[in-house]
Amino acid sequence: MSMLEVSDLKVTYRNGKNGSDIPAVRGVSFALDGGQTLGLAGESGSGKSTMALSLLRLLPASARISGEVRFQGEDVLTASWSRLRAVRWAQASVVFQGAMSALNPVQTIGDQICEPIVLHEKVGRRVARARATELLDSVGVPARRLGSYPHEFSGGQRQRIMIAMALACRPDLIIADEPTTALDVMVQAQILQLLSDLVRERNIGVIMISHDLSVLSQMCDRLAVMYAGKMVETGPSTELFGDPRHPYTRALGRAFPTIGDPASRRAPAGLPGDPPNLSQLGEGCAFAPRCPEAADACRTRPVELWPSGPGRHAACLRVLPDFQAEPAGLTVSEGSEK
């Protein structure tokens, strides 16, 4: 049994404006063991953060979650609130994307780091403060700043403090939502090395969300690319972006400029059109209206993750051995191109 097992996870937001539900996550399944890192890539609105936060039931009341999320053998989605509070921070923690909104502006950072340690480990303030000092040093924030407030730090420093808080109770799972967004290159390398060391030394599992493909390929063992609430390709990180099997993965890779290649830097390839309206999805592939390789069958035939190589899966009809490509139709919906 894996440390984390997710089966047919679905998240739907209730839309009070017009009464239509929005399926933000549509049947996601994966497993994660201790010592492994899983990276999530995709455009904004593809469902990455919603999927990750649903693992600890951190979504607003307007979200309906179904499926199964087993963490260390226990179904998180059916656990009581008291049990869920015991799991959060102590066994699984989150590095939120917006550090300023996640930190309490009227508490010192020392108090905020010490709070989960005192609560979950039942230790005194002196022990907790010593741990907080070590944690700040490990993420590159001077320990003498324990008595400072969040507004007294730069954006990058606040992000490092969030990482220190996530590590406070030595969790088995860390969900990192854009953990290096506000960091400069040198500090980013330090934080990624810190997370890599924790994975190796303490056998923790990490789910990392990022728009930076270089960060994901450097940090993660496996990658999952999401589009319109579904995983459209999964596999080992180096193989997935080195030899993508799904057209959307190829488009993401082309949009990232290659260092030392003037052509890609001056004219990075983009992806025409916009992500689909999740409340108006059809039967076929959600990516078909934007796909440069779409065939007629792509717009009508349901797709799922099919094997596309050793340890790899892709939700594309073209990976099927019996797929016969018809002449491609319109590749971009009329009026959708920016």
C-alpha cells in the first residue's frame, strides 16, 4: 500500500449565479510513496491547486468532493474533523502559494511556527522555539528575526517562512503550491535542495505544483500534466518533457524558452485559444479545440489515460495502436484565438 492513494477524485464547485456546477477536478487517480516527488504542471485553471488542496479537505464549502483519498491507509474524505485536524501539520502540511495571505499579520513569525509544534507534539515553548530557530536557519532566514511580523519581510523571505512552518512537525507529506514563485534564483536553488534532502533523508513524499517546468524536472521523480481538471499525461519527469506523448505537453514544453537558444528566447511558441469552460465540456477530448493534431474522433470519442510507454500514460487517441487518424478539422475554435 502506498503512503497516499487517490482514486477517481472529483471536485465540483456550486455556482450560485446561474445554478450550473463547475467540475474543477474530473476523476483523478494516482499514488505516492514516501521518498517520492510528484510534480503537477498545467495552465492556470487546470485544476492543480484544487486537486492538491482537496487531499486535506482545505477547499471552501462550495466545493463537493467525491472519490477516495487514502493517506497512510485512512480515508481522508470520510475522516472526522477532529481526526483531520490531527493529520494536518503533524502528518501532512501545505506550503501555500500566497505567503502574505497565509501568514497571520498580527502574530510574530516565531509564534506562528511554534504554534503547530506546541499543539501537535505537546512540548513546551522553549523546545518549540529551539525548533523554530533551526527551521529558520535551514531556509535561510536569520533566527534573530523570530520576533518580527510578516510585513517586515520581503516576499521571498515570507515564502521561506511558509516552508519552515510546513516542516515544523516533521510531516510525512508536503504539498507545495508554487513554493519558489517569489524567490530569486540563488534562494530557489537552496529551497529545492532543502526539499530534495528532506525527501532523501526522511523518506517524505512531496507534491509540487509549479508553472516552471525547469523546477519540476529538477525536483520531481514523476510529473503529471493537467488540463481541464484531468491528468492528460503522466510519467518520469525527464522522459515526459524530453519525449512528450500528448500534444498539450508538447505545447507546454515549447512555451518555455531554452537557455542558449536565441530563436526560442526571441519567439517562444505559445498555444492559441483559451482553456475550455468547464461547465460546458463535450464528450470528446477537452483539448481538441486547441490541438494542432486533432482528428474528428477526438471531438466525439471519450479519452482516458492509456499506456504510452514503460511507466507512462497519456490521454490521447494517438497513443492507441489501432488509432486511425482522419483528416484534421479546425484546430482552434473560431473566435478563441487571442
